Amino acid sequence: MLCLGIGCWYFFLKTITGGEEHLGLLAGIKHWAKWMVEGFQFERQDWLGDPKWAIPAVILPSVWAGAGIGSLIYLAALKGVDDELYEAAELDGAALLHKVRFIAIPTLLPLIIINFVGAFIGTFHSMGNIFVMTGGGPGDETMVLSLAIWYQAFAFLNFSTATAMAWVLGLMLIGFTAFQLNMLQKVEFRRTVTE
Amino acid sequence: MQTEYLVEQGLAKYLLPDRLKQAGLDEYIDEIPANWKHDWMVSATNWRCEPHCPGWDSISTLLITNDVTRFIFTNKNFDYRAALKRAETHANNNILGERTGAQMARYRRIAYMILEIVLTVIAALGWWFGVLIKRKAQEATGGAKKNVTLWWMPWLLMAPALLSIGVWAYYPMARGTLIAFQDYKLTGDYTWVGLDNFIKVMLDPKFYIYLTKTLKFSAMTIGLAFFTPILLALFLSEVPRLKIFFRTLYFLPQISSSIVIMLLWRQMYSPSPTGLFNQLGMKLTEIPHPVAIAIKVILALIVVAILIFPFTIAMNAEVANR
């Protein structure tokens, strides 16, 4: 999980620090130092037409739209934690971070795991927002497999190729599905709030 | 008729000069701007009919538009000859399927081998799940066999649900799967081609490009969209007041239709100076220099804090474990 997080941050930072050219550590520090002493500089960007920005620009709206409902679900789980637990932790001298690490995160963990597998498979299927925002452009920058399948089937009418692609994608995900089913068997469902 | 109708609508200047002349509406020709008239002339004398062959749509969109045309306009140094050459070989090999019989025979052997392996793995997984479920069931009944006299009763009760799932979900899926093994056409006859479609997909270099894009996309989506709600929930649970207000605020985007959200954001991303993000960016440049530096220092501190946040938690955990 941590590796994945670091990987994501690496991608994200690479995207915002200048993309393809690898600066190296020293030159990178120099680059950032230069950035610090300058005023803000900005050139007009073609957010959806620029290969550098296209993927983050497509993802951002779904983050904005999905974060609210997702956080409400986690919040419901957090509400189920008894306040006494926090008080007891405080008596033991726990700081905020301790409370997060030892109370909040263990409470959320089953939910996080289930959501993670679902979200992971979901991202492989999602194409609607990409289709509306960029239609796969610029070049092939945002052409994900599910969108390519859609194009094959309904734009080029190669239904056979599209079905074959869809099955290859499905077979790749079958491992994750198995993992998810196994996980769901282990988790017990309880009510979070006790009277 | 069409021409007259369009002229009545006031669209005369968008029509072809020849069409106007044919309809006897010469006086409208002067409305067409001179450079447009020139362009019409050039395209009328130099036109070529698009070639037509099976798969031309995919060749023109995927290979010519996506790989060549878009880059000619954005990148001055783009080597369009090499790109066109690549497109040509790709079209010949993958879309038109110009592979020799011997090559195809070799690929087919490999494909059937892979199919066998995949089927074995799926069968093994299915068996494993069967064992798991049986074990669960035994745990639930305590290992004792219940004496169910009417063995068909549960099946009868489940029949409506099973039937509707079967008819509406699994039958179309099975029917659809058959298409993958055919050379399917919307109209007319189809022929059975075995695994040729799969071979075509797996040998398609574009497929791997799309796959890497998919992996990149899902990694970034998970990184940005999956962990944000957790952080937000943690923050929200610590908010002392106005909880209901914030909760409502969080929920509001959910009410609007996703297509509306996407179109809204598309407007905000507009490349013109009026696009919201571009406007914000231009506003940023107007901030006086010392203020800008102060903001940057604060931003940098926040980023560093967020980046080391997981490590602090881990360190605290270690300290607490001692």
C-alpha cells in the first residue's frame, strides 16, 4: 500500500515538475530553488489538449465528484468508534497521530480494503468521463483500454475485436476478482453504531 | 431546394459557390469571403476520394488522426514521414491482417496453448472456491447434514431470481462471447475464425500502449481519488463545529449528474483565456513578488508535511510499540 502511495506521488510530482526530462536530484533542487525565489509565472495552458496535463485533468473532476460521498461512508464508520476509546487513549498520553494510527485506521481498514479492490477494478472499466472530456486524445494519451474497446465496437463496428479485447481485459482482472471475493468472505458485517 | 432553404436561413456564405450558381442565386456569391472562395477552389480541384476498405474508419482515426495529424499541428519538428510509415505497416499487419498462412498457423498453435493454460487456471480457481464455499457451509451447519425432505423446494424458491439473472445477465454475456470467435458483421453472414481475433489483439502494438495508459490512469486515479476521501473523513471527524454544514457541502456534488459535472469541468479547462483555470493562472501572475514568495514557502511546507505524514505515523507507532 505504501509503495503504491509513493508510486502515485512519484507520478504526480513528475507530472508537475516537468514531465519527460529527468532533472536529477541536484538539478531538481536547483529548479525548485529557482522556482521559490521567482514570482508566479503562468502561460496559457491547453489543459485537455496537452499530453502533460491530460490525465490529471481528466482525473480531477472525478476526484472532486467522488470524494464527498466516499468520505461520508468513512465518516459513518468513524462515528461508530466509541468516544470512550479516544478518552482512554488520551489518558494514556496519545497524541492526535497516535489516535489516527491506532484507532481510526484500524476501524477503517476493512472498509478501505473492500473499497480498494472495488475501486481498482472500477478504474479499469471507467471510460465515460474520459470519453466526455478528451475522447482519448491528445494522440493516444488518455486512450484507456475500455475506451479503445468502445471505439472498436461502436465507432469502427469491429465487434469481434472489441469482444476479444474485453475478454483479455477481463481475464487480467480475474485475479483481483478472486481476491475481492476471498476478502468479502472474511469480513463480517456489523452495525457500526451501538445503542 | 436544400440550397434555397439554407440561403433563406441566412447561411449563404457557408455554401459552395458552384451550388449557389446552380440554384441561380449568383448575387449571394459576393457574400462569401475571398479567402474562403479560394479554399473552396483549391479543394475542388485537388480533391481525392478517401480509399474504402474494411477497417478504414479505424485506420483513419487511430493511425492517421491520433498518431499523425494531431502532432503535425502541435509539434513543428514532428517527423511525419516516419509516423506515416509506422501507420502503414501497422495497418497492413494488424487491421488488414496481411499475415502469411504459416505465420498465422504458428500463432494459432501458441494461442491454443495459452487458452488451455487460462482455462486450467480458471477451472482451478473455480474448484478452490467450491471447496471454500463447501467448508463455509459445513461450518454453518456444524458438519451435520440437515434432513431436507423436499430437496427441490429451495431451488423452486430461488428459481425466479436465478432465471432473471440467467436470462438478463449470463445469456447475453455468453451470446456476446461467441462474437469474439467469429468474424462478426452487423448484416450478412459470419464465419467462425477460432482465436484469430485474440491473436490480432495480442499482436497489436496499440493494445500494449492502451494497457500502459490504463495502468497509469488507474494508478493515478487510485492515488488521487481513493485516499482523498479517507483524509477528508479524518479531517471532518476532527472538525469541532458546523459538522452538518460540511457534510452537506461534501454531499452536494453527488446530486448533480456526472455528465453535467464533466461538461462543467470541460468548460473550466477551456484553452482560451476565458477558461476558469487559465483565468486563475493569469490572476496568479499579478500577485506582487514578496507575497508570491510567501505563498510559495507556505505551499512548500504543506507539501513537505503531507509527504512526511505517513512516515511520522510509522515512527510514532514504533515509539509506542517499544
